[in-house]
Amino acid sequence: MDFDTDILIAGGGPAGLSAACVLGSAGHRVTLVDPAPPASGEEAADADLRTTALLQPARDLLEAAGAWDGIAAHGTELWTMRIVDAAAEPPVTRDFEARDMGDAPFGWNVPNPALREALLSRAEALETVDLRFGTAVTGLLQRTSGARVTLSNGTRLRARLVVACDGRQSALRRLAGIGARRVDYGQTALVFAVAHDAPHGNVSIEVHRTGGPFTLVPLEDRDGRPCSAVVWMDDARAQKDRMTLEDAAFAAEVNDRSAGVLGPLTPITDRAAWPITSQLADRLHGRRLVLAAEAAHGMPPIGAQGLNTSLRDIATLRDLCARGDIGSDAMTAAYARARRGDVTLRMTGIDILNRTSIAAMLPARALRARGVAALHDIAPVRRGLMRLGLGVS
Ligand SMILES: Cc1cc2nc3c(=O)[nH]c(=O)nc-3n(C[C@H](O)[C@H](O)[C@H](O)COP(=O)(O)OP(=O)(O)OC[C@H]3O[C@@H](n4cnc5c(N)ncnc54)[C@H](O)[C@@H]3O)c2cc1C
């Protein structure tokens, strides 16, 4: 079969764009398709308010692909992870220091619009990468000799390998007849940014009190004021009510919940709500197809494992593609074998951590009785996850 492209990537989110940068800079002919427009900046009405903490292995991968400098320009280094049990009297604090594990930070926190724009700009600069936004994959024919992909504009493309990075509702997964198991935790994460007078000191702070964890992650200063991104996890019904609160009432709840760890907080962006679920595809490969990123696995936003795990998928793909025989049955099976264990391990770790947090979602009185014990329950799991994130063990 003559091929129009070596690798067709479905999905131009952060994972698909990273895959295009990594595989394109390795010299493979890549075509990326996505029905959405290329990128929306931070000011757009539909801007993604999330930030992503990228860990060291992610930095190494994206640096080798020539994409890191643009990302680092908007990244804030994370040197300390602090857990505060604000329900204890007096509050108990535990710090985990990156310096205890090496001379680099745990990671870099980057606003998602800046991350996407940096990846897009690197992908656009690569002659090997053909970006087709405004086009969806609508059909897939999987043959031993190659994959035939139909796009929403009627175009047909022949590819050696199709990489599904088309998100949790993956059309490619469905077209390939691969199911997925989903767990709904009944929680929602509220996401927004806050300004504060106290400097964040490159410390990420997870506050436990009543309800789920409230996490402040350092951002670049805005208008001369220190800022942090907030991920506030709690029961879905309580979060639905908070989404509709007037600004002043919302700010009061935010300040009450943060327990003053960074002094008074001023919300400076809209709020976005993300349901907390986890999801794992039944298989990570099919003929001429691999599932990557959230098309393959999704997990709650704790421990910064989501996109970082997806970037490990992409590193594995890069290594397997370098051996040649792109898209063969042996190659796609090797991908699935290499990724299944690591993905399952990370998902299990996050599930335990999240269930531990949910178990701590007790009324303040009960949580106080648990006091430091609640914190100790979480700390060893957290430490293990940090080591996983750093690739230390
Ligand atoms: C609150 C929150 C905080 C988070 N924080 C972190 C963090 O600190 N660190 C971390 O590592 N991860 C974090 N994550 C996870 C991370 O944000 C996600 O893993 C990541 O954004 C998902 O990217 P993706 O490219 O896999 O999927 P998506 O962004 O969903 O992209 C999928 C793309 O596929 C396209 N598409 C859909 N259908 C088709 C089709 N038929 N054909 C072609 N394309 C199609 C869509 O238009 C979309 O652009 C967080 C998540 C949440 C919710």
C-alpha cells in the first residue's frame, strides 16, 4: 500500500500536539486532525482555565522534541509540595522538598492555553507535520497492510499507524470497537485562579479541611501580584451550587476553605467545573491503531498524573517507531504491553489517593478527631506518587 502519511494522529489537544512534536521531530511524516480550531488563548470565552504541572520526564521528552523553551517561558517551578491538615488544632503541615530528591524542581506549572500555543507553534514549524484543524476522523478501516481513515470533509488517507489522542469520548476507540470502564467518584473539581499578597515561594499547597482537597499551585505573577491556580475538589452537588454563587459570596467561601494559608485570596478568573472520573480502555491497541492519552486512560486531577502519563505513552511510541516497522501487529502489541502496567499502576495509585481523600470528607468534628492520622494516611501515598512522577522508582 502507498501511504499518504506514516502516522495519523486523531486529536489536537495537549497530548495529540505533543505526539505531533515528538514524532515529527523524530523525522516521521505525521498528519494531525482535529475538528476544533487550532488554539484559543487565555482571553477566549471558551478558554481552558486549567493549568498543567509537567514533571521532569515530561520536560525531558518535550525538550528533545524542541518544544520545551516555549512552554518553560510560561512555567512556574514547583520546589515544595505542602500538605496542610487545617482541621487539626493547631493545623499540621508536611512538606516534601524536591531538593531531597535531586537538584531540579518537581515540575513546572503551565496554564493550558500557553501549553497548547507553545506545542502548536513547534508543530507548525516542523516540515514533517501536516496539521488539519476543523476536520474530524469519521471512519476507520483497519487492514494488515495499513489503515484507511475517512475525514469529515470526505478526504481519505492511508496511514501506517493511527494514534488515537481524541480524548475521553474517543471516536477512534468506538470505531475500533474497543470498550472502556469508567468510575464516577461523584465529585467535581472547580478550577480558577487567585491573586494573593503573600508570595507563593514556588510551593504547591494542598489544604485538607472539610470536603475534598483544595490545592493552590503557583503561577506567574499577574499585574505585579503573586497568583496561584486552584483545583478544589468536593461533592458534585456542593460544587454545582458554588458555580452559581455571586462573586463576593464565592470569594468568601474560597477564603474560608483555604484556611488562610496564603493570606486573603482574590479570584481573578471565571470558574470551570470538571467532573471527577477515571476511565481505562479495555485494550490499548488494535490493528494499525494505538490508543494514547485520555482516549486510553483518564484519572482524577491529583498527583499531576494525567497528561504526564499521556506523555509516557508518547515516549514509548517514539521509541517503538524508531525501531521501524511502524504500525505492524508486533509494534502495536509491544506498545500495549509496555504501557498497560505503568498506566494501571498510576491509576491505582491515584484511585487510592482519591478514595483516601473522600474518606477524609467527614464533618469537621470527625476529621479533627482523626487529626494527624488523616494526614499520615495521605503522606506515604503522596510520596510514592511523587517518586513515580519523577521516575525515581
Ligand atoms: C482540573 C484538572 C487539572 C489537571 N491538572 C493536571 C496536571 O497538573 N498535570 C497533568 O499531567 N494533568 C493534569 N490534568 C489532566 C490533563 O488536563 C488532561 O490529561 C489533558 O488535558 C487531556 O488532553 P488530551 O489531549 O488527552 O485530551 P483532550 O484535551 O480532550 O483533546 C482531545 C482532542 O480530540 C479532538 N477530537 C474529538 N473527536 C475527534 C475526532 N473524531 N477526530 C479527531 N479529533 C477529535 C478534540 O477536539 C480535542 O481537541 C488535569 C485535569 C483536570 C480536569
